[in-house]
Amino acid sequence: AMQGTLTFKDPVNLRINGKFDGNLEVRGNLTIGPSAVVTGDIVGDHIVIGGKAKGKIIAKEILTLLPTAIVDGEIFPAKLNVTEGAILEGRCCMLHDFLNAEELSRYLEVDLTSVMEWANAGKVPAHKDGSGWRFERKAIDAWVASGKVG
């Protein structure tokens, strides 16, 4: 079994076939094979799950659950493809192209106060929308990737 955190800043084609405990952060394609068991949070662009996954999953492009998938946790997909037979125990919140302040605080896992401060100070890419703010998810992803957060 592998443990720890795997982070790939550049697009990869990664496949996991065994047991993995820890967090995965991947650009590009991540496949969790039918015999794999992953426990931890997963962030990726294109994620395909054929095995067991327990934790929070953020798929910035698409999440595909194969017939052999067993997912236990919260999923946040931009697009979702669930094949008949797949099992999802938990919550699904679709990622939208635009997020409000509350959604952004959940997406970045920071408190709402920080998000509002960043928006008001012009630190984060944001559009004024009436009395609130709108954030474009792809602009936020680019901003996070550039290391400007915090």
C-alpha cells in the first residue's frame, strides 16, 4: 500500500491499481482501477473510478464512475457520468462555471470572511454581481495554480 500525498503540477496519465491512503492532486487524467482502494481526497481534471474511493473528490472537467465503482463521500464534478451498476454513497454538488462567495469558500476550503476580503481587496479574480460577487471557476483554478492564495 502507498501512503502520503501525490501532487502533479503538469498533466499526467496516472493509473492506480492498488491500495492508496492519502491525497491525490492531479492535472490531466487519473484512473482508479477496478482493484484499487483509495482513501483520501482526490482533485483532478478527468477522473475515472473503477474501484473503491472514500473521501472528497473534485473533478474539474469530468468524473466517470464505471459499473465496478464504489464511492463513499462527497463528489464535486463539473460533469458527471455514472454508468449503471456504480454505487455512490454520499453527496454530489455539481461544479458550476461561476461560483458565489459561499461556493468559493467551500471550493477552496477557506472561510467566507477571507473570500470576501480577497474579493473586496481585488486579490482574487472576481466580478461584482449586484450586492455580491461572482467568481469564474477556471480563473480561480489558474489563480490557485499561480500560487497567489493566502
